[in-house]
Amino acid sequence: MAILALSALSGCGPAPWNGGGPDPTPTPTATRRSPVPAPVSNDLSSGSTQREVSAGAVSAAINYWSTLSMDRWTATALKPISLSMVTTITPNDGQKVYLQKATMVAVPGNATTSFDPLSPQVDQSSVAPGYLVLSPYSYSQTFNVGDLPAEATFVTVQFTYDFLVQTTPESTEYAKQTATDTLVVAIAQPATDTEE
């Protein structure tokens, strides 16, 4: 009888206590989840932003905005950035401030890569010594950010402003001052189909 019982038991396969059967309490295993991308900062998230930059005695108050809504700032869209600038000088002894040149360089990137910059866009003054930008006179311009790599999730837009400041109110001699500013703008990603 004992032999029959043993034989019947062995015919059922390995005993669970020998590790051969299903584990009644499976150990938790790590599930793979796609990484959640970090949120991208966006200096134009509200549609516009205001900055103040300085170059020597010159302070420039600059408004930036885009006429293209942020959800349409895709990699392939033509993405305009407009700006308006007015300057003050301290101390103000009556000398004027001129903008000789404004340059914009757009550098696309994502969390792991910085791509090659786009070609610089330059607004060089067509009048000498430059555009008068001392308050109440202002300077306005629109630059365009062109095609970006499809992998780009943001673009860093670097501005350089070259000012000429009269050394005295009636002088034809000028001191050059350079100010820089940077905006980071998120690139809208194409919608993904979540349905299986």
C-alpha cells in the first residue's frame, strides 16, 4: 500500500515544497515603463515675456512675443519671435544710444542632445551710426526660427545686441556696448495615438 501511495504521489509531478511547482506568492518584478520626459521650460508659455538687460551704462527693456500660438510651435513650422526694445542710460548726460546690430541664433536641443545651431539672423543698421533706441524711441523687429530636427523638444534662442553710445552729447565718437539675452521655447510634439 505504501508503494502504491508513493507511486501515485510521484506521478503528479514534483511536490510544491521542492520548488518545482507554482509559487503561491510570486515575488514582485519590476515592470518596464517608458520614461516620462522632464517638462520643458518655456519662456513664451504665456505668449510673451519681458526682460531687462544691461551693457555698461545702457539698460534695455525688451518685450518678446510670438504671433504663433505655442501649440503650433512644431519642428517644421516657421516660428516667429517679435521683439520691441527701448533703452535708458545712466547717468544721462544727453548722449544718445544707437543699436548698430541685432543678431539671433537658434540652437535646437532635447534632454540629451544639443543640435547644430541654425544660421544666424542679423539685422544690421542701414543708417549710421545705428537705430536710435534711447527712450522714447524704440526698436522693433521679427526674427524667424526655421526647421528643427524632429527630435528637438526645445529651442534656445540667443540674442546679441550691439549698441553705440555717444561719448558726449555732441560727439561723433562712440563707445560700443554689447548685451546678450536668451529665451528657451518648447517645441510642440506631434500627438500620439494612445489606442491599441
